[in-house]
Amino acid sequence: MSPLRYRSLAAHLQDVFGEKVWKIPLDAGFTCPNRDGTLSRQGCSFCNPRGSGSGLLAQGLDLASQWERFKHSLERGRKARLFLAYLQSYSNTHGPAERLARVLEEIRPLPGLAGLCVGTRPDCLDAEKLGLLAAFSATEKWLDLGLQSSNDATLVRINRGHTARDFARAATAAATCGLQVCAHLMAGLPGEGQEEFLASVRFVADLAVEGAVAGVKFHNLYVCRDTPLAEQWSRGEYAPLALADYADWVAEALALLPPNTVIHRLHADPAPGELLAPDWAGDKAGLRRAVLGRIEAGFPG
Ligand code: SF4
């Protein structure tokens, strides 16, 4: 356990590799079934239509060039040596298995590669794709799997297009293949208060006890430009959480999770230009200070 009183991803990777490991975000050009018409064209109600993507592939940079760009800057600025390839944009197991296989082949020889982290949705995994990920040779293999809420009514409200049961099934299948699953959870979803958020945390904690979930990523829901949530917010139908509430909720959530749960992130970080509200979500240092301060206060002694 780190002095931060929870097991951060950085501390976990330090323990595994004996040195700091840096994440490099990669844009492999995948799309999302909730955007390309497979499920819907609207997307999740909070989702930036760019899907958290860097857009580097569209700018002509293949994966090796993206890797080199980040790696070069981390080597020079931080003396970094080991890196985790993070397929972040959209749903990186969507589409034919052959496509995922090709992407993994491109990633395999990247210099300094210590592991893999693949962001996706529960409905974009099947036995063939899990087999490809399981066969990928790396010490650390994480599946960053979106749940957001364990409440199916909320999942319908935000147009997720899957259920909590779908998540549990996918997480269990992935863990059975030897992948480490990181559950993505949101605080401040429309129609949800602290009780519903902590119910989602308990749902994930139960899966962690069963061995299906190994990590959690927390996300303070903020309003992004050009989203259905932005329209609800501008009509006064949605109000984001207060910073003090978010800090409280996360501190309580950490106490509910098994202590060895790897916390990939305590809060989200809006991309430049996408944030409409709340203002505090754009103050990364202040947000981190508030959350860490609340965690420390919640673990006296
Ligand atoms: S699944 Fe992810 S990329 Fe797709 S619409 Fe939802 S948040 Fe956006």
C-alpha cells in the first residue's frame, strides 16, 4: 500500500517492475458500436463525439510514430524507460477480431513496451478477441472496461447500450483468460446520488472479491461540449456534483473496495476545450488536492 493509503496504478507498476512505468495513449482508429450505428449513433449522453481520442491516427501518425513521439518526450523529460501501451480512444475491441490482431501485432515490437491497457465496452468482447489479448505477451495486461453504473435504469438514461450483467459477464470472462479488469465508474450521473454511486462501487467490490475485477478508475462526470448531457445541463435538467461531494464519495468508495484493488485514477481530466461545467473539473491540481485531502481525513492514524 502506498503512503496515499490506496494502491495506485503507479505504485502497482513500481512494485511489479521495480521502476516507474509511463502510460502512452495510442489511437488505433477504432470506433464505437454506440456511435457507428451498430447500437446507436447518439453515443453515451456524456461522451465527447471525439471519444477521448487524440486524433493522431487521423493526422497520419501510425501507432509506431505515436509511440515514438510520446516516448521521446518522456525519455528526455522524465528519464522514462518502460511504457504501457494504452489503447484509449473509443472501443478498442470493436469490429472484426482480425483488426484487433493487426493492432496487437503493431504494438508487440514497440521499444520499451512493459504492458498493455485496452479501453473497451463489455459488449465488444468475445472468446476470439479475449484469446488474442490473452496470447499477447506482456507482464501487465489490463482491460479498461466501462461500467459507469450498476443501475440498469441509469444505463438506459445515459444510453450506454449494455447492462450491469453484461459487464459482470465480460469481466468474469476476461479475468478467466488472465486479463486484469479495471472497472470504469462515474460519480454524478443523471438521476443518481451518493447511494446509487456507492451501490455501483459495492457491485464492483463484489466482483473484485470474486477475482473478476482487479482495478477501478473513477470519473467525476462533467459536462462536455456537443453532448446530449450539455443540452440537459443548459435546460437546467442536470446539475454536476460539487467538488466536496465528489471528494467525499470517492473516499467512501475506496473504503468499500478490497485493499489490493488497483486504483487507476481518482478523477477525470477534461481534454482542452471540451469542458462546460463544473469549473472545478478543469482545475486538476485543486481537484487532486481535494480528493487526496478527503481520503487522508477519512483514514485517521
Ligand atoms: S462507449 Fe465510450 S466511446 Fe462509445 S459512446 Fe460511450 S463513452 Fe463514447
